[in-house]
Amino acid sequence: MVNIYTGQLVKVLWYGVYSQNFPVVNGVKQGGILSPVLFCVYIDELLLALRQTNVGCFMGSWFVGVLAYADDIVLMAPILPLQCVECWPCVMTLRLIST
């Protein structure tokens, strides 16, 4: 499995013109059969950390502070910021976008 994700080069097609090849240093392959499972393993740490904090929204006794489907994640809380998430993207090399 390491060979699948090591040494990948990709290029971008933009308005009919290809970019030069560049290395892929993180992420999972789009459409790869293992990609959903690998992403779930990767993101599970964040989901568990959010659940353990009890910070977020509840519906009765059900915690709904984070909704996740495929590669989409919605963090929900009545207050900002979610302190438990602030340093997580730095450790996992992700970018956190708030809307």
C-alpha cells in the first residue's frame, strides 16, 4: 500500500493546457478503492476528540457537534472557537476554514 502513495506525480489541466508535473505529498487518491477507508482512519482522531470534549450541539442526549460524510465535515457549536480543533489542523497539516 505504501507504493501506491509514494512518489506520485500529477499535473493539472486548465483551459486545455497541462501544468508541469508536481509531487503529491498528502491526501488520498480521488476515486481510489481504499481512499474512503484511509480518510476515515485519518480523520477519526478528530471526530473522537470532538466527542470527548462534549463541546458542540446536542439533540437530546445525542452529540451532533460534528457531521461527517465522505470528505465533508461540518463542525457545529453554539460558541466559537472550538478550542479542541484549533491546533489539530497544524498537527495534521490541514487548513481550517470557518464560514
